[in-house]
Amino acid sequence: MRIETRALEAFASVMKLGTVTAAAGVLARSQPAVTRSLQQLEERTGLALFERRSGRLVPTPEAHELYETVRETFEVAGKVERRAEEIRRRLRGELRVACVPAFSQRFIAQAVFDFSQLYPDVVVQVSTRFSAVLAEDLRAREVDVGIVTYHLLDETLSCSTFTTCNEVLAMPREHPLATRRNVGLRDLAGERLVVLGDKDPYRHRLEQALAAAEIVPGTLTVTDSSTTACSLALCGLGIAVINPISALELVGAGLVMRALPELDAPYVTTLVHRHDVHPTGFVRRFLEVVQKVRDRELARANELCKSMP
């Protein structure tokens, strides 16, 4: 028994979409052509797959049982296509990098620049994605290397802690606290703050620390972006309690960083790539480069926290 792929495609589309009309539209075929493919599949399998009721095709129990195998077959075919593309891409010299928004500007640009000095012929694709989406894209082989927020444990991925740096206070150089080298939690009493959304765990830790010390801050400005938080702070809307990577973006524009040792809120991120495929030479080198940039940037942030405006 030889079953044509077109017949399986027609069957799968009708089962998924529910009608011959919808399947024909997706497959860019005529409705009679899709119907013929279904009839051919019934002839080749010897199964009655559909009942005709009031002009509609209703799948039989046998059709539902067969569809499970057909669906799995197309999933396997899709994996083969993706693996083939991955091999072709490696041979062409392409690297797909994705990171969370906190690393999406100066940091990742510097890492790609340093990498391009070593591999000028490798095409690098850079994208910004939130952690949950990025992790899923890594599993689906749509990304080669990623930086995600928080700890990530996944048996299909190679995960290593990327940062555990303490968050910092970010403010314009004209702010009174910018002239002080040592800032404590009590200095935030009555101060306007720029914080992330109410689901952010770092904001929760800040609020818990302030509440434990019976400190009441001033008005809050809330954003869902760490880079936006730094811009808001620079404009004078409050002190941003933020990761140092994001704060470094606007240091040249007049943003000042100060450490807050009393706040135990390390900014945790994870460097991720697939471990079931041996990384090519340039993938390994990019992993090395991005960690060197991290070390350099965090050392710079540490020095800036100590410097006076």
C-alpha cells in the first residue's frame, strides 16, 4: 500500500480544520481535489474515514485513530526539516542569538561586535524575547544561544548561571543621593521610586525589605521594562532600583549608580544553549565572548557605583 503525501496532507487538514473548504484554502487546492485525495486515502487504507451527513464530512472513530499517527508523522517530518536547516545554517556560518530586554541594547551589541572581530564572515541574527518564549524557541531550535532571566533548569538545554549581581540605585547626577558614596535603605524614605510591575520578584523583595525596616517610600512610577525604568529615573521621575546591566545603558547620558548593600536581591540570569547538538567552533567562541563582556560590564558598574559625579 503506497499512500501519497498529498492525501495525508488533505486528511490532516480536514481533521484539524473541520471542513473541506477550509482545508482547500490552507492547502491552496480546489475542493474537488481535496475530496479526491480523501477518497484515495480511504481506498488505499481500506477504511471508511468519513460519513457524509447533510453535505458535510464527519470523521469516523477510525479516522480519529488514524489521525493520531498522521499527526505524529508530520511532527517527525517537521523535526527533520528543522534539523536539516540547522545543519545547513551551521555550514553557511550563521548564529542566532536572543536575549531578554535587559540585555538587548548596549550589552548584546558589544558582545556581537567583539565576536564579529573574531568571525567576520559569520552572520549573526539578534532578537529580543521574554524568557518563557526564548526558552521555548531554544527547545524548538529557533535560537542557538540565549540569555534568560532567573534560574532555568531544562534537561534538553545546557544552562549555566550568567549573572548573580546585586541590583543598584539609578538616578540623575543632580539627585541629592548621587553625591553620597554610601546609600542605605533609610535614605529611600519618602523618595519617589521607579519600579517594575507588581509581578516582578525583585520589586517584591524591595517592598519586603522596606516594610521590614518600616520605611515608606514616596510616589511609585511603574513600568514593565528595566531600560524604560532607567530612562524614567534619568528624567527625574524617581530612583530606579534596577539591574546594573540596564543602568549602564544611560550612564553616558547622566545616570548615576549607587550600590544598596542592605538589599539582598541578586539579579539572576541564565546563559542557555542546546546540549544535544555539539556546538560548532564559533558557537563555543560566542559563549566565551559574551561571558567576557559580562565580566567587563559588571566590573565597570562596580567602579561607577563608587565614583562621585
